[in-house]
Amino acid sequence: MKKKVKRAVMIAAAAVTALILVYNIASAFVLSYEYEGDGGFFSRVSYSLSRLFTDPPSSTFKKTAYRLFGVTAEGSVFSGSDGYLFPLRDASFDYSADLSGRLRYDGEKLSAYLSSLETRRRALLLDNCELYVYVVPNSQTVLREQAGGDPSVRTAAEELEAYLHENGFMNFRLLRSELSHTGIPSYHNTENGINEYGAYLVYKEVAADMPDAVQRRYGKINLDASDISVIETDGRDLAIRAGIEKTAKNKTVVYPTAPYTSLYTSEPADGCTVCKLKDEYNDFIGNSRLLFLIPDADLREMLMPLFSASYTDTVYKNTLSYSDKTADLGHHAACVCILREDRLSELLDGADISTYEARTAEFERGGAVSAPRAVSSSYKKSGTVIIAGESFDAQTVTVASSLETVTVNSLDGRFIAELSAKPGERLALTGSREGRQTSETAYHTAPSSVSCEESVFAGGASMLYYEQTIADYTGGSAGASAAQLRKKLEKTVAKIRQLTGKDTKILFLAAPNPLTVYPGAASAELMQKRAETTNYDAVASALEGADGVEFLDIRGVMRQNSDIGKLYYQTDTHWTELGAYFGYRTLIEAVSRGFPAVAPLSLSSFTQTEKTVPAGDLSGFSGLSGLTENAVFLKPNFKLRAVGINEKPDTIDRSVYGDVLTSAVNDDRLPTAVMIRDSYSANLFPWICEHFSYLYCQSMWNYTPDHGKIEELKPDYVIYVICERNLGALT
């Protein structure tokens, strides 16, 4: 009888144990199904089995399970492949639901995110500051193979990114592909977070998007992958949570030396840290600061040295809020929010959003504009000062001396003015904007001695002009030089036709001076001196009907399009790529009349981009330093066919196209040409080359036709591209 009872008790105990085991395994199946990962299943089985003996699981059981089977006996941590640990869920985020596609934002929440970002951006733009938002993905979003996730399933953040882009907010980026697993790990394998190498990859992506106005003169940091090593250290957060920090080792990235210089830091107010390079000299003006909003302390700690070593005067804030105190730390060109994927909901924080709304309301009430800041000035022998600087949110800037007061319109957040003043005099500057209070007065001391050439003057549109062009504007000896030019070109075309043995034609493209396109930009005194017949007028008239010469007058088309963008640089003697486009179009239209296979590309064939670049030649002539300007660049939306010509870098510098150039297109329907040119030709390249089967360009400023090359090539056209101020050099 006793044996039967004992046996019954044992059977009952075994049955109960089996039921508990089945229940826990079933629970593991359910929970792992939610996560859709095999590692998740085995981790849950291990966790469930361990609870048969101790709840919570003992430290010994956890370590043994991980050593023997590579699984965790912890309910909130998931063991993937390649030694990676992933979180299942915590109090603020459900990682398993997100990876399996079950965490979705409804239309109302998506709209709330868009509204939040637009509210923030609207307030920042009032300070001439652009908003950029970057999201550092959860580890399993990037490492889906290791997590056993389905790569075709989009996470909630991926859905949000698509929604925002569809609705026009393009400055939101989830950096998943940029952080994808490579030879060097970008994530800690025992923590849901990027490592130092991942921080470097984030830095590279963000830096590539930033306006050049904020980039310091020494460029960006570039790490050599061969200098990076990976060592094993104790496990981090997830391993600690799973009780296996001594067993599950973390793959830690190590740099041989710090990739950044020492910094000056201060913490002025409002949760901000201001960093300055040890070398504080900065060659650029414009909004030279970057504002970083990085709530996560670990991200902020890793990224701050990298950005601070590349940019002058960076500000870091530990929240996403924006206030007067933050704005007063500097005139920021960009506000960069960097968030973790599992903390995206912070963008919906009502308290933070209200700080942006308050800033907007202050502007709408008509608060004072920011005071302009002088960056550089020079003194001319004639007794005038040229002063340049930042206008910020002011539409006009007024500069006053004891001798004169002038008001100029700002351009791209900058101003340039010229006024009579005494050497070493203190100048007063104020900014104004319609519907706003005038700024406080700022002061600048003029140079005490002559510091620039007389060859430059400033116009009312905050642009610098070349004194040499005044003679063209006022007429000078236009008629005589134009007649001489006609005689010379007719003689030249006769010689060319003798060499080629065919009716080679001269196409003469004269690029107008800025004052010719913008006559109203001259001072009132200079406008009174404007001739009824300018130099350009005289040349156009003289070449009309010249045998074998077609003069291409582009003044009209440039004036008609003068309001679509900057056609001339603010601090340089040349036209921009946008201005050059209209010269290119007129020239190719002339070619198409003889070659039907040729047609100019429309402006929509190019993507227009604006970048801040170091100031041009007039800045140097005028003795000004530390200036930049916004320049327009055209990027073709097509693959270039021409070979032998390099794309022009995004700079004002024209030297890349200074020497002899040749290009070819494998299309016998296209004409051949020889080009005689000055530096205005540089911004026609490379797309002008698309329309010639062979194009030979003499070096810049060599105005004597190369008869040997012309006889060899027998071109259909000889093209002159000469700016108005250089026309006299041809006679």
C-alpha cells in the first residue's frame, strides 16, 4: 500500500512538473513568435526552464545557459547570432513588436510627428537656422540578420521616415544603411547602442549634409579603418541585465589616438555646453555655429568631440527644447537633432514644442531683429570704408559714420556697404526688418590706414563690383574700340576659312558685366554717369552684319531672369553657374541653327544647389578677409557623354579649367569647335562639351587664335567667350 501511495505521489509530481514544463515551453513559443527569432525562442525556453528551480533564475543558471547554448535566461533580453544581445521590451519601448512590424503609428500620430517637426523648423527659420533630424536606429533594426528579423518588414521609424518624406519634410533621416554591419562593428554587441565607430559613421553622414558656412577651414575628420582595433571587454548593459557580463564579452572599438584636438568648453545656461577649438581662428562668416540637440548622454559624449573638432563654436543641448537663452548663444546655421530610435516619442513632447511656439510668437509680435555683426573692413585712399559682415534676420543694414550714413539691402544673411569715414572711426550698425523693431546698435572700428586697392566698390545690393567695369558702364571710348574689334574679327574669320577650307563661323559670346545686368545696383552718383551707349551697346552694334561673325547678345535674357536666383557672385568678378547657363543656352541655340541634332539642355535638366563657399577675388582686391557667400551650382540630372573633361568642384575657383582643354563625344552628327576664352568660360563646363563631337579650348586669356590647331582640326565653329570688361584686350 505504501509503495502504491509513494508511486502515485511520484506520478503526480512528474505530471505537475510536465505540465509546468509544457506551460513554460508554450509560453516561450508564444513570446518568441512575437519576436520572430529563433534565438528569442531558445532564450525564452532557457528562462522558462530556469524558473522550475529558482525564480528569478540564478546567476549560475544564467551563466551556464549562455556558455553551453549561447542563450540568455532573462525575460527582457534576447540572444541573437554572432554574440549579439538584443532587448525584447522595456518600460518605454516594445522592441519585439517593432521588429515584427506590429508597432505601427496611425494617421493621427504620423500627423502629430509632422506637425511637431514643422513647428520646430518654422521657429528656427526665423533665426535663419535650418532643422535637421537624424535617428540612430535600434541595434536590431540594423542587425536584422543577427536578430533573426524579416528584412522586408518596416519598423515604425521606417514608416515615419517614408511618411515625412512624402509630405515634404526631407531633413529627417534614419541612419540604418549608414550603420549596417561591416568588418568593423558599429554597435556594441551587448548593448542597444552604437559604439565609437558607429558614432564616427553618424558624424560622417551628418557632416556631409551640413551647410558649408559652418565648416571650419581644416575640413572633416577621416579615420583610417586599418588604425582601428577591436578588443574584448566585460559585457555592457544587456549582458549586465542578463547576469552574464563576465561571460558575454563586448566587442569594443579602440582608436590608437583620439581623432580630435583639445577643446575649450563652457556650460553657460539652459542645459547647453559650448565647445570651441583650441585654434579659434575661423576664416568664414555667415551663421558659423552649429546647435546640436542630443538628449541621450552616451550619444552626446561620443559625438561632441568629433563635431567640435570640425566646426567652430558648437553648442550641445541635452533636451530638444529651444529658447531665447539657447538662441542667444550664437546665430546658428543649423540645428541638428540626433535621437535614438527608441526615443523618437520625445519629438512629441508638448513642453518642448511649446518653446518653439513661444519663439515664433515673439517674432510675430514684432520683436527686435538681431544686431548686425561686422566681420571685416578696409580703408580706401579715397577716404571711404568698405565694411562687410552678417545681417542675420535683418532685411536692411544701416551703417553710420560722422561723415555719411548708408543703408544697404542684405543678401543671404550678409551685408556689404561703403561709406565715407575718418580713419579709425567708430562706425554704428543697425538692422531693420518690416514689421519688426530695429536692432540694438552694434559698433565696429574702421581701419586707421589705407588697407585696400581702389579697384573695388560696394553697391547698394550688398555686392562688390570691379572699378574696371565703370568705364564700360559710362561709355568711355566704346565706339572706337568696337569698330576696331569688327575689323579684327572679319580679318580673323577670313584667315580661319583659309585654314579650314570651309565656311567656319565665329560665334562671339560676350558675357555682360554685373552692372550691365543690374544697372540699378550702382550708386546714385554712378547712375547719373551712365552713358546712353555703353561699351556693350557699341560692340553689339558694330558686329551686327559682320561677315562670318554672329554676335550673341545675352543681356536681355539675363535681365529677364535676374529674379530667379543669383546670376553673379556677391564677392567675385564672375557670373555664377546659374548666370552662365543663360550664356550656354544662347550659344547652343546658335549652334543648333546649323546642326539640328544639337539642342540646349533645359534648366530643369539640372539640380540647383546652394552652398556657402569662401569669398571670391573681389574680397581679396578689397582687403576684406574672413568672408563667405552662398553660391549656386548646377548638377546635371543625366550622365555626361563627353570624355576628357572633369567636373568642376563646387567652388568659385576657376583654375581647374585654366589650361588647354579638350573633350569628345562619340556622335558624328555633332559639330567641332575651337574656343578662345577668358575666365568667364569656366562655368560653362562641363555640360557645354556635350554638344560637340570634338571641342578644343585654348588656355584662358590667350586671345590669339592657334592657327596650327585650327588648320589641323578644321572646326565648324570658332567660339569666343569673353566678358565685357575684356573686350578691349581683343583690339
